[in-house]
Amino acid sequence: MTVAESLRDKLRYNMMMNHDSIEVSDKIFGFDTLAQRELKATLEERLFRNETPHRMERKASKKRGME
């Protein structure tokens, strides 16, 4: 278990680890190929970009007492 995984479990907070995107892209294209690196970068960029608005929505819902 990595330090980040241990922290995630203690905080009970969902976190994406770097190896998550590596494992997905590696299964499809093989490790350290151009296609694998491009998919890894795309996954990370899209996931992080989509998480920020989602997190802001959750925060606003909590303030309104909806969660």
C-alpha cells in the first residue's frame, strides 16, 4: 500500500493515484509506449478537470444541508 492509499483509507476520501491511470493505459497499449503515455495523460487531464466542478457542487450542497 502506498502512502497516498493509506491516507485515503484513513481520511475516507476518494483519491486517484498515479498508478491508476498507468494500470488502465498499460493494459490497453503496453507499458511506456507512445499510445500508453497519451492515454494516461488524457485520462488524468479529463478526470482532474471533471473533478473540480463536481467537488464544488458537493461543497455547495453541504452548505445548503442537502448532503
